[in-house]
Amino acid sequence: MRHIDFNTAETLLLFASVLSLTIAKFIDEQKFHSFIMLFVNYKYLKIFSKEPNQTTTPFNFFLFVPQLICFTLIVWICIDIFKLPIHINPYLILPFLFLFILFKFYLEKMIATIFDITSFVESFHFHKVTYRNLAALLLLPLISLLIYSNLNTKIMFYIILIVFISLNIISLALTLRNHQKLIGKYLFYFILYLCALEIAPYLILIKFYFIDKASN
């Protein structure tokens, strides 16, 4: 178990995620409650996915921050658990992941504009990000348990990893289900989008940032 210090990077990042959620609620409390209710109904996505540029609003940015922090901590814990020869702290992982996601987001918008499928890609992206933001709310307590409890670190880590992968698969499945009619209409472009922007970037990231560094 890692040494618990209330000035550690983990504490600051977890506090930042809670603060970010608080700000999101302050910006639009009714919308925040609708987002939380996504656990039990589809109303939030049904209403707000029709509005333009929903993904880039300040409200959604502050909902996205906990997701980014969860991803950062999971990557950092992976490095620690698997004893990878990479000397890096989460303050460097976080901006790297943020820039990677930002680059991917604008690349998606550019390709969507070229193929004239902007409305489809924006709706698909909004659904996907929303489900992942919701998944972060489930992961944050588990990550906190891993960091601060006396539970077996490896067992907790594998539980978090399984939950993380499962939630991402579920979010993708739900997003696909919600867009099945549009996917049928833009099937060729969707397959191209899925391979080029949903699979390839992560494989490249894993290869060059983790596998190559670990082998050096």
C-alpha cells in the first residue's frame, strides 16, 4: 500500500474532481440533476443532444474534468502496479492526456466536416463523453478506496480496471444503440471513424508511450 500523505498528488487531483463537479452543479443545477438521473433514465441525452456544441460548453467541461482525472490516476496506478520503468508523476500525465484528447476531438470535427457528417459525429461524441463522465462518478469512490484504504492494493486495482473497461464497453454499446439508425445511413464513414479515431489513436498511444518506454 502506498504511503498516505494528505498533500499527495492523488489527494489534490481527487479534490479537483470534486470541486469540478461542484462548479458544474453551480453553473446549472437543474441540468446537473438531469445528468445524475441518467443512471435511471434517458431524459438528459434526449433533451441536450439536440442543442449545438453541447460538448464544448463550460458545464460539460467541468463534468469532463473528473473523467480526465480518473483516466490520469488509472494510468499512474498502472505504472506503479506493473513496475514500469517510467518515472513520471500525474501532473505530467494529466496535461498529456488532455492534449491527446483535445487533438483527437478537433481531428474528429475536421473529418466530420470533410465528410459532411458533422451533426452525426457531434451527437455521437456528446453521448459517448456523457456516458464516460457518468462512469467517472462510479470510478472516483473506487480509486479513493484504493488510495486511502487498507484493502489489498492489487485486488482493488484489478477491480477498478475491470469496472473501467466494462463501463467503457457499456458506454460505447449504449452510444451505438442510440445512433443505430444514423450508423446505418453513414455506415462506411462510421467504420472509418471508428477505426481511425476510436481505435488507432489509443493503440499508437499505448505502443509509443508505454511499450516503447518499457522496453528501453
